[in-house]
Amino acid sequence: MERISILAASPLKESILKIIQGRQALEIIDLTDDEEKINLLTGTTQLSPKDLETRRELEEQIRRVQHAIEFVQQNSVAPDKNALKRAEMTLDELEKGFDAEVFNQRLTRIEELEKQLLRLKEEARQKAEAEEELRRWQTLDFAPADDEIFQNVNALLGSVNVQNQPLFLEKIKELPDVYCEEVYTGQHDTDYFLVYLQEIAPEMKAIFDQVGFRRQHYPYQDPPQEALRDVQAALQKLSAEEKAVKQKITKEHEAIREMALSEELLLARLHRRDAAEELIESKDLFLLEGWITKDEEQPFLDYLHQFFKPEEVVVVFEKAEDTPLDKIPTKLKNNQFVQPFEMLTEMYSLPKYNEIDPTPYMMPFYMVFFGMMVADAGYGLLLFLITLFARKKMVLKRSMKTFVDFFFLLSIAVIIWGIIYGSFFGHEFPETIFGMNSPFPLLSTSGDVNAILILSVVFGFIQILFGLMVCGVEHIKRKEYLDSINNAFAWQGILIGLVLILLGKMVIKNQALATVGIILSVVSAVCIIVIPMLQRKSKMKGLAVGMYNLYGLSGYIGDLVSYTRLMALGISGGSIAAAFNMLVEFMPPVARFTVGILLLIVLHALNIFLSLLSAYVHGARLQYVEFFGKFYNGGGRGFSPLATDEKYVNIKPTNHTDGGN
């Protein structure tokens, strides 16, 4: 990393920010609290009301276009599923494809269609409620609100709770000249049509109050049956109008890609607006500072000078070492085979700026361990084909592309270990191929369990020794020679010595080999005890620290035991797959080739998912605990350049041979 400072005239600010965003290679530093830098520019200004208004306008436009896209997607009759298919382009191409006038016209048109659709839906809702209400009165063949028919009597519609219905009917029967017709019975209420003389209105009111009678209003002039037909006709008309509006919305779906690109551009402009708030600016000049990688320094300058003369823009680079390490961002740089595994390092913690990147050292071990835990050639081949198709035929988000590349590489390890174990979708390889004896499996998950267990521990032993070696080398680079022995090489000596003792006493039975192992272990243990005494003024405290450190040997034993999961998961996954196959084989022939095939697909899909998930999690755990713990601390801050959201498109970094801004 290098620290970059850019000083230029204020009118050039937007253009320079656009260049930086197009390159996606420069992280901007917030200078608003840096009093020393602020004092460099006399008359430093804050954001003007116009700047604030511009930001609010951008946010409102983004909100509107996001809502418009969502509305069109939800209400199109037959939307084009490929309308938002991901693509790649530069920021310049995104800018050139944007026409503000066409964008605003399209947005206004969609919003007008939304208003029409909402109005039609609200009218349809009201008509549907009216339809439901009118169905309650269908037994009436007249409009009860017609006062010309009922001039000398009271006539009304009302409801009574079903619990009070018996009391209501009993009280009504006690009064003379009352006509009571049950019109509708619901779950909770019963509707009645009542006709009675006006002279008994007080008695009726008393009954109504006693039973909780609720009067219902009939708002139509026509009888219920005719009113219902009118409402249903209105509903059909509204449905036809809504369908017509949705057809218009579907036509707008053809331009949804342009809307999405417009949103992408507006989001990019908003990020530039946010970046502008982290600069310091006077009336005439602005100062920008940031972080840039060393290999990007010259290409960035070359590209910048395509648009501005060197005297128009002052660019200064400073070495990162002049800045406190906790303020320097970290950007990992690896080849295309190691790069997908950076996601594992990022999940744990990025290295600090002066710390080693563990990804290249971890990658081969993770591949071996992952393949050993899944270990089925059929599963690996299926994973290989799926990820290969995704890589060749699909434009993926960067994070998803990394994920696909990650499993693409791992599928090769799964296939290799599947061949070693002789497993293909749970089936063992045939003993003969074209009349020749097959050399596979090299290791059988049923007959060579002990050999696989030993191999798992051996792999773990190799990784632990390698981690200690990396630790020792890093101490030497920092000229911490005693620490390199105490924290790394002495532990290597103990572990190797114990292995030599084991081989000499129990396997090869060579006393000389065992003696070498004893000497190596004892000398290494003495180093672990003595070195802390040499590093401290108090020899007794140093001795206590050394003895405590030596007790850490039990931790290494536990680390080695952790690697037995390589054997356990590899055997369990293969055994489960074989059990699924056996289950289907026991079915009758008819069921085996119908339901059995479907069942086999489902069961193997489940086993593939669980095997991959287990291998992913446990493989990462072995790296984080048993490997990283030997030499790696992390705690770095990720490099975050000014870029775009890449919500719908992948923005290709603009290079110095591209066209202008």
C-alpha cells in the first residue's frame, strides 16, 4: 500500500472522483477531522445547502426507481425473466447509456400506471365488500329503504347476536302487528327485516336496547338482486380495466433493464457524493487522500493524465510504513488458484499490514482435507460440472463467483479422493475393467479404516510442523531469533523427536533411531524452559514461564486428535451413500425404477449437501484452530476502494487504454 494525496481545482472534483470510482483501486481517507490538513487549505468550506439538496435528490431518485422496478416485476403479466440478467461493463459505459430525460419520462409513466392500478384495486375492494354485503339481503325482493312503500309504518334492517336471538324472538311475539323476517344467518349474527306500526315504536326501541339490536343501512335504490347484478358487472369492468393496465405495465417490463442500470448509476453517484464529504475543500481547491496499491500507482497516474495535465492535478505518493499500522488497509494478492481461498482468510480475520498472508499456505492443506472428507468421485464430478457451467455460462456477482471458483477447485480434490477410496455415488469401483484388474480403491473405507486414520493424523502432523516452520521464519524476519526457537523450532524438535521414538521403539525397532529422538526431544524441551529465563530479568519467573510453556505439549496431542475427523467424515459420508443405494436395491423392480429413482436422487442430494457442508465447516476449523493458531493473529482492516454497489452489473475497472470519461 501507498498513501496518495491529490490536490486540484474544485471544479475538477467530480471528474476526478469519477475516474477513481471507475478504476476501483483507491480507498479514500476521511480528512474532515484532520486539523493539520484542514489548515493547509485556507477558507475551508463545509457542504453547501446545494450539496445537501443534491444528495437528497439522489436518494429520492433511487427510492423512486427501486420502487418502480419492484412494482413492474410484481405486476407484469408475463415478465421476461432474463430482463435483469447480470452483465459486465465499465463505469464509463454505464454513464454513457444513461439519458436523464428518458429516465424521468419512463419513471413518471410507471408511477402513473401504479396510481391507476391502486385506484382500480381500491374500487374493486369496495365493490367486493358491497357484493358480500348484498349477498346477505338476497331473500328480499324490494329495496327496504324505499319510504314511499312504507309511509305509515317503520321498516328497517338489523342484526342480533346469535346468543340474544331467542330472547329477541320471544319479545317480538309478545307485541301485536310486527312482521319479522329472518334474512340471513351468519356465524355470529342473524339479520332481520322488521315492519311494525309507528305507535309501538317505544316498545320496539326497548327490545332493541335489551338484545343489542344493530340497525343496518341499505344504501341502494334498487332491490338487492338488481343491485348485486350491478355490482358484479362493475367488478367485471374493473377487472378488465386492471388487466389492461397490467398489460401496459408488462410493456414497461421490456425497459426494466434500463431502469436497473439507471439505479446502478444513481447508486454510484451517491457513493461519489458520500466520498466528496470526506474531502476537504476551499473555495478554489480540494484535497483528497487515500490508499492505493503499489502496482496500481503508475497505471492510475497514466489514466489520470489522459484527462488532466500534470500541472492541473498534483499527485503525491508516500510510503505506507510512515503511517501507524492499524490505519493501513490490507488487500490480499494471490494467483487465480489461491484467490478463491481468500474468503476463508477473510472469514477468520485479514492479516495486519505487516503480517503474512496465510492463504497460500493454507490452500493445499484445505483442498486435501476437503477432498478426503467428501471423497466420492460421483459427488465431485457433479460438483465439477455444476460449477463449470456456472463459470462458463453465467455472469455472477463477485462474491458468488469467488464461491463458485472455490468449489470448482475443491471438486477436483473430491474426485481424486473419490478415486483413491474407489467410491462413485456410494458404489464401489468394479474389480475388473475391460478384463483387467482395477488398482482401485487404493484405500478401502471398509477394510482400511486404521490406515486412513493413521494417514489423517500424518496429514495433521505435517500441517502442524509446517505452521511451526512458518512461525519460526516470521520471527527470524523480525530478527527475533530466540522467539523463533522458543515458539517454533523447539516444538518441531519435540514433535519430530517423539515420532522418532515411536518409530524406533514400536515400528522399526531401531534403538539408534529412538536414541536420536530422545536427544532431540530433550534438547528441544530444555530450549523451551531455558529461553524464557534468558529473556527475563527474574530467572525464577522465566523458569515458571518455561515450565508452563512446556505443558503446552498436551495441546499438540489434542490438535493431532482433531485431524481424525478427516477419516470419520470421509467414511461416514460414503457409508451413508452406500446405505441409500442398498435401500433402493431392496425395493421391487417396479418401485425401484419409478419411486426408487426419485428417492435415490433426493437422498443423494441430501447427502451431498451434508457432506459438503460438513467438509466446509470442519475443514475451516482445522485451519483456524490447529494451523492459524501456530503463527497467525490477524486483526487487519480490509481495503475498501471507492466503487459501485454492483447490484445488477459487474463494473469492470477502467484501464488506461479505455476511452474518456
